[in-house]
Amino acid sequence: MASQTPGDPEGRTGAQAIAKMLGERALAGDIRAAQELADRAEGRARQSIELHNVALRDAFERMSRDELDTYARAGKLPAWFPRTTESNDESIQ
């Protein structure tokens, strides 16, 4: 159980006090506060990239969820991932 915020007359936790403050700011027109609330409540919007190099595109599509997570967090590609700088450009529709 989260602890109460010292001196808070409503006996709220820190998270509850912050959520109320963000809500008030969002309602007053603070876009950043509204975005933070949406990110926490709904999850951040998915980011997408477009790969024109067919070999790299295919390699990224083969990566497992754990491999993608490791790449996103640490920038480490799996040992099997192609290490080439050759251009294999094709238009992706």
C-alpha cells in the first residue's frame, strides 16, 4: 500500500496528489499535462518506422519480442542479425 503524502489534508498518496494536479492542469489547457495523463492511462502511441532496405526489413520482422525489447532498450541486435551496409533498396508499399 502506498504511503500518504505528509501534510496533505485529504490524506492522498503522492501518486494521487500528482494525478489530481495533472488533471487540473490538463482541464486548464496544459497540453503536456493532458499528454502525460493519456500516456499513463492509455499507454503511449505506437511509433513506426519505414525500412526500404529489404534485408533489414526482413531481419527486423523475424526478431522475437524479447529481441526487439533488447534492441529498443540497449541498442543490441541479435547475433544472427545481418551486419551489412550494402544497399538493397526496394520500395515498400
